[in-house]
Amino acid sequence: MKGILMAGGKGTRLLPITGGVSKQLLPIYDKPMVYYPLSILMLADIRDVLIISTREDIVLYKRLLDDGSQWGLSIDYAIQKKPQGIAQGFLVGKKFLGTSSVCMVLGDNVFYGPHLEPQLMKAKNNASNKQIATVFGVSVNNPQQYGVVGFNEHNTAISIEEKPKHPPSNVAVAGLYFYPNSVIQIASKISFSKRGELEITTINQQYLYQKALEVVPLGNSFTWLDTGSPESLLEASQFIHTIEKRKGSKVACLEEIAFEKGWITKTDVLTVARQMNRTAYGQYLINKYL
């Protein structure tokens, strides 16, 4: 399986902050926003990653993430010429994906909660070996702003609607999707919505109609943050700060994940840590691995 990380868009809800910098490069507490979705791909044992961004911003991601080898990854880059929907990422990344299944994650989403890694591995196996797509459902207060899942009396997903005026439930589809390789063919055949976008919801509907979509509910103990507004960006930073302070461990520490996976050595970790020894991030790595 390969990963696609969507880091494009104009970040209009964050203007004027995003007037000179890509939204996904803004900080969430002590790390760039893009570290958080990248860590999700790493937790799913995905090492081949495509970053999709704008022509103006792609150079910034290359400077920050390079080729990914410092974390045992292989990172490639592609340009989305116009922001024409999340599903367009599969067409932009068609050559990169080849015959592989894919996990797509949105660059402004933060996921934190118990038993996440087993859920990721199950979804990966379903897409790669069973040709079943997986999306994750989260209860929200404002479902009108998301793709929303409708359920029958047996709590089985029967519909997915994009930003409905009258939501059938309060369960939104989070920005993390696992698909078989057939998603490329599906994406190539869907039409642009009234918003002028290739909607990820349309793809999810297709798999639902084929009875090849699993909707996995993330419980109340799970936190999903969409950090596309100033308020949500602040809340995310406060949340991460609180979690890290209470638990004494880092969220989305890429060096730590890579070491625990066996992709890099302790020497590699300490080399990075010493370069950042004046920061709490660097000191955390030094204290843990020296």
C-alpha cells in the first residue's frame, strides 16, 4: 500500500495567516501540521508517500520533508494545478500508485485515540487483500459541514451525503480513507459536483453501492480535529500540549515512530535530536534515546 497526503488548497478559512504560507505548514503546538497526518501513514506501515500540493508551495514541503529517508520513508511530490476536489488526488497520483492500494489522508486532520494502530492495519488489509474500502466515522456537532453517514435500524451504513442541509445523522466521515487500486478507475469516471470539485463522497458512495465499504466508528474516547479555521487550529495546539504534558510522550513524533518501526537507528534519532537540542522536541528525543 502507498500513501497520498493532500496538502494543497488555498486555506481561505485561515486568511490572512495563509496569505504567505501553506496551511499544512502552520504549527500545531510544537510541530508542523503536516507531521500529524504523515504520522498516521507511518503508523499504518506505509513508507511510500506522495505529497500533493500547489505549484507555489511544493518547494516548501520538499525543504521540510526532503525525500523522507531521515524517517525511513520514500517521499515523492506532485502538483495539483487547481483545487478541484480531494478525489482528484487519485488522478494526480495515478502514476505514483501504479497497481498499489492506497491510503489517503488530509493534511489538516489530526487523529488521536486508543487502538488507532490496529484499526489502521485492519483497514490496510481490507483494501490490499479483500478489495474493501474503509472510512472512519466521528460524531460531530456540525455535520452539515462534512460528508455524513446515514444508518438503518441495524446501525448499518446505507448512505453518505456531502454537506447535507438535513443530515441523516451526526456521524461525519473523517479525512482518512483506505481504498483498493480500483479507486483510480472510479475517480476517473465521476463528474464534477455543483461546487466544481471531484468529491471524495462520490467515491465513497460508489463503494457503498458495491457493498465494498466499511464505515468504522471512532468512539467517544477518540479525538479527530479538522484544523482548517483559526479557532480549530488553536484548539488543536492546546489539545496536543495538554496530552503531551500529561502523558510525558510526544504525539506525531516522526523520529520516534520510525525508530519503533525499525526503519532508522538510535544513532539516526540522536543526530536529529542534537540538531534541535535547544527545543523541547529535541530534548524529548535525547532524554528517551541517549
